[in-house]
Amino acid sequence: MEEQLLLMNEMDRRFKIGDEIEGEILSIKDGQLQISLVGYKSDGIIPFKELTSEDRLDSVLETLKVGDTIKAKVIKLKNEDNYVVLSRLEYEKEETLSKLEDLFNSKSEFDVIIKEAKEKGLVAYYSGVRIFIPASQIDIKYVENKEDLVGTTLNVRLIDFSRDNLSKIVASRRIILEEAKAQKEQLAWDSLHEGDVVKAEIKRFTKFGAFAEINGIDGLIHLSQLSWKHVNSCEEILKIGEIVDVKILSLDKEEKKLSLSIKALTPEPWSVVDDKYSVNSAVLGKVVRINDFGAFVELEPGIDGLVHISKISHDHIKHPSEVLKIDEEVKCIILSIDKENKRIALSIKDAQ
């Protein structure tokens, strides 16, 4: 009896924290598994919280039954009930770390469920191993309310990994989104060609033109390419969100520059001026500019005619603004047409 006790004590001394052991499941109840440790003085237990990660507990318990053998690691030599406390989670963590290391080295993507939102980012767990997603790596755009993502599943990729420092297991969703966006943009660039006529959505205005989006690509419609008529600002003829037809004037795939035009889809007005207007004909127009020597009257977008101050009124006037105002509709007589130099001379007083 004394020899047997000495033998058991000897075996107990060889039993240390971190040992990996294998035992038979004696019972599954009261929030723990009781494990037979052959050759040791006492049995072991695996608390449910040390069995597997929380999200996998139900599915793992369904696969276990009394009589099964299970591997686990020693995390406490003796609890208050004289049981050795074991952790399958620690054993599983080693397997998980190996998987994560492979995922890191291969730059593979995987899914995680977000458990917490913190000031500096999001916390998720992969089979019990903590994964941190910095705020800057959540999305391409700034995420204002990280709490909305708690409980959701995100597709991520590891950007940092360390077995020695588990706080350095860091993942990114942003790089996946950026790559997908870049791939989509490349496909869009490959589908575009100079001279194509495509649909574009007006996104924003600047002083020099409007930016329109074509399949995720931004293109510029310069102010001079909005219309054949003089345009002071984009707001005069466009609205944000509006879908318009545009012609691709030029594109530089390497520099990611796209030049678009709306006016190129309509004929240059002066090219058909002879078909529309003739000398001595009466025509209605709108006053668009006034200066010291006369007024410019728009006959149609892109075609203006000049009414010299001497041809405005039968009465003597010192300045055109005495009798005319901007946007006023006036009736004129066409005095001459110079198609080559894009000039039309008009008279208001001859139409009265």
C-alpha cells in the first residue's frame, strides 16, 4: 500500500501545468465534463467555458458522449473539490493559432463575428482566439457608429500575427474592400473606349466642371463641355444624382483620368447655321450679355448674334442697358451671317 502511494505521488509530481493529456469522459453534467485520468490520484474536469469557444459550445456538446476520449491541457493541478482542471480550449487554441498562422502567411480571407466595439476598433473571436480590427481597417469609409457592427459577420484578412503576443493578431476588412473596388474599377476601365457614349451619374460640382460616375469611375465634364451655349456654373443645367448620356473624349488608364462631354452628343450649332437662318429673316432671341457697344442675343444654345448699339433703338441711346435687360426676349432682323468667323449681325430697330 505504501509503495502504491509512493508511486502515485511520484506520478503526481510529474503532472504540471500545460501538460497535454488524454482521458475518458465519465459524465457530462452540471456545466462540466468529468474525465478519467488513468494513473493519476484524481479525476479531471473540463468546465464548459474551457471546452470550446462560446459560439461553438452547443455544436461540440452534441458530438460528445460518455465513454469518448478527449485531449486537453492542465490549467490547474487541484481545485476545491480535488479535481485536476483541464482545458480543451487551450488545446484548441494551439490548433487555431496554427490555422491563423496559415491564413496570415497565405493572405487568405475568413469570417469572424464581431463581439465588441471599442474606441480604437472592433473585437472578434476565431475559435476562441481574439482578433482585433482597428477602426481604420473596418471600411474604406469612416465608420461613425461601430456599435452597429456588433453581432454581424465580417470577412477579414490578417495583417499582423504573433504567437508570442496574442494582442498582435490584427485583421483588416478594408484591404479586401479596396482590392474588390480596384478590381471592379479595372474591369470598368477595360470596358471603356474613346468615343463611347455611356450613361453617367452626376456626383459633384466644382468651379471648372462636374464629376460624373461610370461604373465606379469618376470622369470630368469640363464646364466647356456641358453645352454649346455659354455656361457659368454646372447648376444651370445639371442636378446631383441625375443620369445623363456622355461621350468619352479621352481616357488615360494609367493616370486614371477620364474626360467626358455632353455637348459632343449634339451637332455643333454653327455647322448647320445656313440651314436654319437666312439674311433679312425675323428671329426671336434672348439678351444674354450687354456691353458698351451693343448687346449679344442668343438665338439658340451656342449661337449668339450681336446687336450694335446703333441697331437697338430708333431713338438715340448712350448705353444698351437703357432699353435692354438680361434674359429679355427680343425680336430681331438678321443683317448678315459669317459662318466661317461665327458671327451674326442683328437689328432690333429694323424689326419694329
